[in-house]
Amino acid sequence: MLDIPVLRGFGFNDYPIWPLTAVGYICLSFGFLASIFDRDRLASALWLVPLLIALASIFQNAAGIDLGTDQLLFGAMLAEFDAPHPGRPGPSPSTIFVLLAAAGYGARMRKWLSGEAGTLLAAITMALAAATAVLVLFSSPGGATARILSASLPAAIATLLLAVAFLILHSRLQWVRLLTMRSGDWRIIRVLLPIVLIVPVIPSALQLLIARPDRLSPLAAGALVALFNIVIVAFVAYWAIVRVARGQAAMVELSQALDHTTVVLTDAEGRITHWSRGCEELYGWTSGEALGQNKYLLLRSQCRLDEAMHGELLEDGQELVEICRDGREVSVLERTRQVESPGQPDVVLLKVTDITQRVVAVEALKVSEERLALATSAHELGIVEWDVVSGRMEWSPGTEQRLGMVPGMISDFESWRAQVEPEDVQRILDTIARAVRDRADKFSYRYRFLQPQGGVRAVEGSARAFYDAEGNLLRTVGVILDVTEREEREAALRRREAQLRSVLETVPDAMVVIDQHSSILQFSAAAEALWGYRAADVLGRSATMLVPADRRALHMATLSHFLKTGDGIVGEVLTGTAEAADGHRFPIELRAGVARSDGQVLLTIFIRNLSEQLATEERLSELSAEIAHVSRQSAMSELAADLAHELNQPLSATSNFLAAARMLIEKGEGTERVVDLLRMGSEQTQRAGEIIRRMRAFMARGEVEMRTESVEQTVRDAADLVLVGTGQFHIRVSYELDLEAPYIFADRIQVQQVLVNLLRNSMEALRSSGREDRHITISSHRLSDQMIELAVSDSGPGIPSHVLEQLFSRFTTTKGNGGGMGIGLSISKRIIEAHGGTLRAENRPEGGASFRFTLPAVEEGAD
């Protein structure tokens, strides 16, 4: 209210700032200061004062009453002022108070008005203040415009300053950023800024043109200027609202989208200033819990120790392991960017990417590669990659060493070709050409490596082929396996198989291999010759076709019994009858071996045709019978003198008895005496006949007849035959026969031949020994339920040891030179073995020799 002439020309004193208006501006200013220091309650209280002043002024003007609030401050001074309502704020200050207070409330409290709307109100206020300042500046003092607006230039300037301060405070220097950034809005700003500066001048210029008395009255001119100002302000406000609304919508969408990303803002010391919703979902910490805390301490962040493994992830960031609220570990890639804001402290933007799954996958891939390396090393597998275009070849670690090569020795196709057998190279190239022609996904190969130090290693494997769009082969990736040892084993096996095949082909016995179902698997050449079938005709068919039809059921029963019990075939010599392709039958002998593999039973059967063997044995039997007969004849020849002497006694006695009887008959005396002489002569005749009968039975040549025979009778008949005419040698014969073993199952004549041979040998030994005690003992006893042993022992000199070792060989004799043919004991041994027994000789400890042989026993009363 001071009258300052210097400022009067600028309208500073025409309508001064009333005390209440000044208080309102002061409260708005201090309210913005309190807002800057986050004193929201103090700011709200300060903003309430200008709002109440404005509302009271508007109410009094509208109602036409005076509440007495205009002169609360400096009332005496205001009463002396010449004005309609001294001290009452005019329409312009009241409107500005309402707009700025509303903008401040909305920006800070954000309860009923958004901060962006507050910014809009502040912009409108700034525009009105600028327009008011221009009108006041260009209007005449005390003019209609000044009276209508009730404003002054100081008030307008204060309003402009407050609006600009609000915009700078609550837009976070967005205008400055727009001015300093070469963005898409720069062109709009360059156009808008001159318009904002020029448009407020237009109403003032219009007022100067129409304010002349000859055109419009002052009241009409003021009203027209006010209307034009309102139109301009409305247009600018509309444009600003639309522009801000569109930008706000885009910013809201962008903010919502960014809020779902894992973005963290921190200050220079690492304290969190912004915690997005994506971070809440990832870590579990809410925004309220995270704000103000150090991000790395909150999440216990640690750098991974194996960053080199994930180098591709760390080009512009660092990989961290962080702990979530629930204790889970997550692996994240954190990218850092420094954000500079003019007039604001620098912030650090942390873009966090959850790479837990990727790290797990990389770890799994690493483990898989390690396992693959172990597996390939354990199985001695190698991996080779061939780049067809460049010819480069890469080998997995250890492959070249396992092949006997120096690492790096085979690095391209040409060096590979130089180390491979030439014929194998061409074969592999042909294989690759066929694969390319057919566009095959893979192909197999087998070739031989030439060792630098000499020698060859065989390898095999398969490769995956990769083609371009035109079908050209680009590269191959394959596995390779050293099969040298297997090749050597297979070669050795092939040699053994060829050798075995040649042996089997030369073996005269036929060979047939069958399985557990009696199906023929192999049929040798000898089997083809034996049965008259070709191998191709019988393979896969049942082996029962090789035996007569009436024997096939028995064959299958025997095989089934063997498969169930394991008995009956293997380890035994079996005989049977086979049937050839032409239908004739022939005797066979079988020997079998078994092999079990993979749940399958294989029987290898060797078959021998017994036709010739049986014919030979029959001829040998006939020859043996002839030889035995000759032996008996020889023995009888040797006994002829003794037999003649023995027969002479009964015949002479008979002759004497008959002569005496005749003499008595001629005399007619002694009838009873004649009868006695005839009886005695008859006995002597029967005695001679018995001697001849035994001799004829022994000499008889007949068929072998096995039957039950008395041991005692067989032994005594043989002894009586041998002892004929030997009384002068004083040889005693005693019998020690086991009464518990009375019968044998044998051919009596053959057994007596054995006894005769043994007794004659004993008698010869006793005759030539010169000993007075000449004794022969014939004994028998049961060995078991099946066999009886008979022994012929003498008290002679025994058998020389050199003769004893080969006593039963042909042409070996115990009688010295010229004593015998040496076939008697050999024949005796064959006879006993044919009966299923054994014949052996030994020297007795007390002197003499003993011959023992066994024969099958028969129970008394058996049929």
C-alpha cells in the first residue's frame, strides 16, 4: 500500500496487494517449502489459509454481504483506502488461491486429486497469472480491466513464480528434461513455447485497440478482453488436458508394464528407492519392506564362483545368487545403469533377470556332458565332427590317444585320409555319396587306421549328417569305437570255427545238433552220408525223422526226461536203431553233450554206425569160439595120455570082472558072486563112460548158453576132468565153497574151460616145483548181491614179477620155453569179461599163486 512513484507506471500501486492477499501468497510459498521437506501436515495447514481466504472472498462477492474478514489485518489503514471493498482479495487472487491450493493438496496428499491433475491446475494458474500480468501491464491505471480483475502486477508475478515452482517441484523436472532431450516432443515444445509467450500479449494488444472512446465503452471493452482471455485460457487448458491425458494414459500403461518387471532403483549407497511388483513376486519382499534397505544385504547376494562357465550371460551384467524371503535361492543376471537427473541425486537402475532355470539347465547340461564324457571314456567311445566345407576334423578328448595317434595329428580330411587304408577310404567315400544321394540322416562306417609306429587298428561307428537347403552335406557328427581286439577275437573265432568245421567234416562219426524241441540245427556231412538226407532238407525239422516211427515216442520221452531232470543222455553211451532216407534200418551208438545259452538247450549228438562193428564182433566171436575150441583140443591132446591111462584102469577092471564071472558061470557056481562081478564090471564101464562123456562135453563146440548153474557141480566136474591120471603126483585138491552162494549165471562149458586152464597151470607149477606139499585150493564167496568170486590157489613157486605184469596178454606163458602157446589165460580173461566179471592174478604172501575171477550171482530158487 506504499505509494512508490517509480513503480506506479508499471501498476504496482494502482491496485496494491491487500494484507490478506499477501498472507495467502506467503502461506502458499511456505506450504510449498514444507512439501519439499516432506512435511505434509504443515503444508496442508498452510495451504488451508489461502483457500479459506479465497472462499470467504468469493462468498462475500456472490452473496453481497460483508463478513468483516477483509480488514482483519491493518483495519485502520484499510478503512482510509478509497476502494469498493478495501482489503478483500479480488477475483483473480481468489481464483489463483483456489487453484494452487487444490494443486498442492492433490500433488502431495493424492487422495482426491492426482498429482498430474495438480500439475495441470498449476499450469492453468500460470497461464492466468501471465495473462493478468500482461493486462495489468498494458492497461491504463484505474482502467476497466484493472477494476474488473482487481489485480496488480506484483500479484501476477507472485502467482507466476508460485506456479513455476509447483511445476518444477511436482513434475520432477520433466519440462527441463524435455527441453534437454532430443525426443519426439522437442518439435512440439519448440512450437508451443513461442505460442505460450505470445498469446498472453494478444488480449492486451486487443484492449489497446478497442479501448478508444470512439469505439467501445470502457465496460464493454473490459468485458470483451476478459471474454477473449477466458477463450484463450480455455483453449490452452483443453489442449493441455488432452495432451496430458494422452501422455498420462501412455505413462500409466508403461508404468504398469514396467511395474511387473524386476526393476530396482537404488541410490548411490545401494539403498532401495523403488521396488517393483515383479521384484515382490520374485523375492517375496513387499515394497514397504524393501524400501530404504540395502539391496545386497537384504538379499544376501553372492557372485557365482563359476562365472567363466556363464560368460555368455555376463557381457553387460553380473550373475548373482540371492536368497528370497522364504529361503529359496535364485540365480539372477543383474544389469546396472546409472541414471542422472538434473537437480536430483543420481540413481542406479538395476534390471534383474531370473536365470535360475537357465542356470539349472546349464548345470544339467554340464553334468550331462560330464556323464557323456565318462561314458564315452568307459566304453572307449570317441566323438568326431567333420566340417565338410573346410575339411576340419575335431576329436573328443582322448580319442586320438586311444587310437594310437598323437593329439592334433588328424586335424583335417587330408590328414585323416593319409592314416586310413586306401581301400577303406574309397569304401567310406562311396558310403557317404550314397547317403548324400538319398539324403539319409545317418550312415555307418568301418575302416582301419594305420599306426605311426606300425600296425593297424580297426574302428567302426555311425555319424549324423547335416545338409543345407540345396541338399549339400555341410558336416557330420559321429561316434567311433576301437574294435581291434574284437576283430582279432572274431578272426580267431572264425579260424577256430573253420578248423572245427574241417575236423567235424573229417570225423567219421555223424554229428547232429538239436534244441530242446528236438529241432535239427546242424547236420554234418557224415550225417548226410549216414542217413542219405541233405542238410538243407532236415534243418529245422524234428530229429524224430531220423529214427523208425515205432521209436519216435520213446525218443521224445527220453529228451523230455533229460530236460526235466538232467539225466539220461549226457555222459552215457546209448545204443539204438536209426532209419535212413531209403527206409533201411541200422544200429547206432550215440554220445551227447549239452550246452545251455540264453535260456536255450543245445544237444550235440555224435552218432556211429554199428553195422560194421557188430559184424566184426560177430566174426571175432566166431574166431574166439574157434580159438577156444582149439585150446580145448590142445588141452585134451596134452591130457590124452593121462586119459588113456585113466580109461585103461576101468576097462581092465571090467575085463577082469567079466572073465571071472564067465569062469563062475562055466563052473555053475556062485550065482550071487557072478551078479556081484557083473555089477562091479558095469560100474567100471560107467566110470569109463563118464570120463569119455566129460571129455566130449568139454571138447564140444556149441553156442553160448547162459543159464543158472551150480557152483559146486561146475567146479567139481572141471576138477575131476583135470585130475584124471594125476594121482602119482600126490597133488591134494581141497574145496572151500560158500554155501550162501550156490548158483551162478553163466555158460557152464566156458567157465569149466577157465577152471581147467587155471587148474592145469597150477598142477604144472606144482609138478615142476619139487615140493613135497603140493596143494590146490578152490574157493568161492559172495562179494555182493550181484557177484560171486571164485579163486584157484596153489602152494607152488608163484609167478615171476615180469610175467605177472603182462600175464593176460596173448602169447604170454607161465610154463617157460616150449611150455605152452600163451593163449590160455588170454582166452580165459575174455570169457570172464564177457560174463561181466574180472580175472586177476597175484602171488600169495605165504607162497604160491592165486587166480581170482568173478561171475554174476543168482539167488537160490530164481528162475
